[in-house]
Amino acid sequence: MKTRVRFAPSPTGFLHIGSLRTALYNYLFAKGLGGTLILRVEDTDRTRLVEGALEEQIESLAWAGVVFDEGPHVGGNFGPYVQSERFDLYREHGMILVENGSAYYAFDTAEELDSMRQRQQAAGIAPKYDRSSMRNQYTLGEQETARLLAENADHVIRLKVPIGTEIRFTDAIRGDVVVNGKEIDDQILLKSDGFPTYHLANIVDDHLMEITHVIRAEEWLPSTPKHILLYKAFGWEPPIFAHVPLLLNPDRSKMSKRHGDTHVKDFRQKGYFPEALVNFVALLGWNPGTDQELFSMSELIEKFSLDRVHKAGAVFDFKKLEWVKQEYIKMMDPTILAARILPDLEKAGYPRIEIDYVAKVIALLRERISFLTDLVEFGDYLFSDTLAEVSSETLATIKANAELVTALTAFANGLTPEAIADADAFKTYSQQIASDAGMKMGAIMKPLRLAVTHREVGADIQQTLMLLGADRCKTRIVDFIR
Ligand code: GLU
């Protein structure tokens, strides 16, 4: 049987970092087995919809490189994968269960349900629909039920959880799970407005879409026994379930906004590379069984397996993310990075931004930046001859130092491309200039950098000068001490 998995987000907010991980694990699992990944939109709860959330989720997933084979907005007419367009289907399936005795009509009002809960609370028992005392098909009888239905009385359809059953399933990550039927509520399947609940729509779709593996967040684990009962009620074979562990804050509480960014969008906007974020997220709850920490997407596809996903919650370690981020800045192809930063450099209005040159700038400065976008400011002197302002005090101090001015003038006058072509030539040249002026070489390096770049810090000075070229350096030094 061909592997078919799905990522089934509800468009109730921006893509959470945990949802990216769920989508990614589904993607890696499907691709590793030559299977199919489906995007299904679970928008049955109309009250929680957030305008624009679906578009943002799809865009963030595409940004991260999680590519769907079927589903909305992936180029191609794959049929409806949006639950709100499939309501008739869920109603029909709800009725199948009523007819085969696995579900029933219930007519209780909100007040009646409230007082039931209060009674249960007072008696110290867990709140659960009490089929034997409430107003439903069983307590009212068939005739009264038929009359109420004919009258169009408000009603829901509930799952009839068989008394005395034990539900067992094997989770691909958590192993054998056994739940006593007594703990399971007679779940509402169709609401009084005729809309399905998550549970009904979810399993009808998983079945009709021929999903073989349900890989989803641990928070859905308590729902799974209900889902297993639903599969039984329809006479369908359930898929294999795999519940991935919770994401935790460093203090092991459930990950929340309070401790920092939680949406993929936040990381995108800050300038994280998708490759780095995906690499980091893949390791939240999965390990390859080796010391390797940096993985391309194709390596992840090759190495990922569900049996290496942990049961325990995964701590979102911001320090580790920073490390991964830095590693990607250091190791990615400078030409690819140059293409990414080009729009920002263009926006800044810089004149010197041909791609090969920008790639050289990146190779020179990448160890010194946190985000590629830092280059726009940090590397200004390499992209333009309009330089940053140097304070008048600093300038005055340098100009008042006659030996230094002599040295810098001599440095500019004698400068040739050969003198800055490599570290040795540069050292020989600078040492000569310094000793002619009666100074130490170290004493002229800082002012030299300042004269050429108008910045106190930067990359290796010889390489910086070489990248700028002798003529440009000459002009800048002369202008600086004029
Ligand atoms: N719509 C659910 C969610 O938002 C999907 C749960 C599942 O994958 O079954 O997470």
C-alpha cells in the first residue's frame, strides 16, 4: 500500500513552530518512503477562523521547503481538501452511524448539560455525558425522538461509546496504548447547526483520503481512542498513529509566546534561513542516532524515521538555534546567499552590488554577522563610497598626530595592488611604512581601517583593502586626512 500522510492545520492563527515540525515530520516520512503528502484544511470550527491565517500557513510551509503533493494552492486541481466544502459528506456519514446504532440523537439544552456537569462535580466524578439520565434517543424512546425530529427540535448526534470496552492501539512513537472505555465521553459528532466536530470530519477525511499514517502532535493523543471507536463504528481499518512530543520552554513548561518567538513568521522576519530553521526543528524530538547535527533536507529525508522520534517533550533551545543559524551563515554557498541579500542591498540604494562581488563580500564578512541582513549596514563601505560619519573628536585626534598622518599619507601614496595582494606582501609594505614614520605597525592598523571603512571593526584588513582595490583605498585615505 502506498504511504499517504497528511498535515491538517486549522486556520486559527499563524503557523506555529510546532506545527512546522509536525508538517516537516510528515513530509520527511512521506518522501523517505516515496509516498504522498496531503495538505488538508480543518476549518470546521467557524468561530475560531482567523482571516489570512491559511494563506500565511501555506506561505510559511512553502518558505520552509515543505512541499505538498495534494491539497489547496499547490498548483493543480486536486479536488476539495477544505473541510468547510465537505459538510454534506460528514452529515451523510453521521447518519450512517445513527442508522447502524453507533451514534444517537440527543436533545439536551445548554442549561441541562450545565446542571449535569454541576451534579457530577458535586459528586466528585469526572464530567461526562450521562446517556442514561439525559434527553436522548434512548431515554425518550423512538416515538418521542421521531416527533422531536419532525418538529425540527435542536439536537446533536453523539457517538455511542460501547460500555465495557477497552480500546487498544499501538502508537508508532509511544508504543501500546490502552484506554478504558469508561473514560471516553459520548463525543458530539454533528453539532446542532449540522456542522461536524473535528473528530468526525477528521476521521471521515483520513479514511476517504486513504491516509496510512497519522503523524500529529501529542495534544491529540487523548482523542485517538475516540477515533479508533469511530473507525470501528464505520467498519474501517484505522491508520497507524504517531504522536510527536510536545515542545517545551527551557523551564520545561509548554512552549509559549512568553518565552520568545513561537511563530514561523517571527523567525522569517528576523532573517533566519529556512534551511537552518528546518534543520533545528527536525532535531526537536528526533535524533539520527549519530553525532551529526547539520542536515540538508535531502539528508533528513534519507535519515528520518518514526522510531527515532522521542516520547519525552522536546526543549526548544534558543542557544542551539543560534548555533545552527551561525553554522548555516558560515557554510552556505556565498553566491546563493548573495542572491538572497540582493533585494535588500538594492533597496538600500547601493551602487556596487553585482552578484559575484556581493558573494566575495559575504565570504569576507560572514563570520562577523548574526543575520545576512546585517550586511546592509555592517558592510556599507564595500557597497558604496558614501561612508559612515566619523566623529569630529576622533578625526581631530588622528589629524593632530603628525607621525600618523605622515604614515597614512605614505601608505596611500605608495599603495599598489601588489602591496595588498596577500598577507605577506601587506605585512612587508605596512611594516616599511610604519618604520619610516618611526611607529609600530600595530599603531597604524586601526586608523588605516577607520580611514578606508569609517568603521572601527571589520574583517581582516588586508582582505578588505584587496576587495576594495588599491585606487579606492588611496582615495579614501587621502580624503580622510585632508
Ligand atoms: N486540525 C488539527 C490541528 O489543528 C489536526 C489534528 C490532526 O492532525 O488530527 O492540529
